[in-house]
Amino acid sequence: MPNLTIEALIKCPFFIKENVDYICCEGYIKNTSMLTKFPSSASKREHEKKYCYKEDGGKCPMAKQLYAKYEKE
């Protein structure tokens, strides 16, 4: 079940949804999404705080790749 409080804090434009131990983001391939599964909900929350709470995705490797993809288009 999604945590609506956490999702309200998410600012990364590539974020789609999250659950207990994973996040789902826009995929690199058109019309796809990618799922990142974490070993624990605590490690997922740490990732979200570090990257997903930032409007530009911070220095998230996935967000950086997607920005680079759009720059090429």
C-alpha cells in the first residue's frame, strides 16, 4: 500500500509510485517504468530522502540518465 505522506514529499519528476520496499520511476525506454527494490523499507526511505525529495532528483543515477536522455532528444 502506498504511503501518501511520503508521496506528497516526492519532488523528482521521474517518480511514479512507491511501496514498502520499492520505488517505481519512469523508465529509460519510451513508455516503460523501472522498479528499484530495496533490502528494507528503511533503506528505501533513505534513498527517497537523499534523491526523491529533490525537484531535480538530486544526484540520483537514474534521474541523471533520464535528464541526459531528454537533452539528446
